[in-house]
Amino acid sequence: MSRQRIYQAIPHREPFLLVDEIVEQDPQRVVCTKTFTGEEDFFAGHYPGCPVVPGVLLCEAAMQAGAILLADYLAAAPGRIPVATRISDVRFKRLVLPGDTVRLEVELLDRLADAFFLRAKVTVGGQVAARLEFACTAAAAPGPSAPARKETA
């Protein structure tokens, strides 16, 4: 599906948009892809000379795919966005390198009111690169004039 569909589904934009394409989607599951070209800024400082996609960005890509899955559920609640509340049982199995295309498979396991529980598998060429479970809640979207939160000591 088009980039426009991704933009309609989630608020993420370049340079932090980590989904290139929606391959398939139904109410319980979404499959997306992301190609890491090697031109991304993080490669310059993450293992210089031996660039590797940071595992935390694989998790973020999976959670963005999950947000795309939840977009239809949240359409009935305007002004709300999915926000991660938990990540668990993360397993990294394979390095992801510049030029790799990851396949992001996310399934909705359960929903309790505005809480959504999901499982993700990230693969490259059919090999598992990462697995994780995470939860999201529907939170009020901050507006452009929302006051900045104060840090507490």
C-alpha cells in the first residue's frame, strides 16, 4: 500500500519513519517492510566501519507497524494516538545490515479497553532477526501548542 496510507495511519515522518510499505493487513495482523539503505545517519556512529542496524530501531519499526495495525481501531477515537507502554521478551537473533530489507509481522493478541497487546517478528530473507511483545494504549495526541513537560529530579 502507498506511503500516503502509512502517513494517514501513523504520525511518524522522516527521518524517523521506519516503515516503507504495507504488504498486507487485516484486523488482527499487518505485514510491512523497511529497507535500510546504509545512508541513515545512525550508521555513522553505530559500530563505525562495521555498520549494524541498532536493535532498538528494529523494535521501533515493529511498533510503528503495530501502530498502523491499530489505526483502524483508533479511527473511532479522534485525537488519540497509540503510545507504547510496555515491551517484553525481546530476542535478537540476527544482525541487520545496510541494504537489508526487514519484514515486520505484527499480530494483535488482545485488547482491553484502550490497551492493545501485540507480538512482532522481524525477519530478513526469511531468517528471524528479532522477536518481541509489546503493549500500546490510546493516548491523547499532544497538540502543537501543548505545554512542555517539566522534568522532576
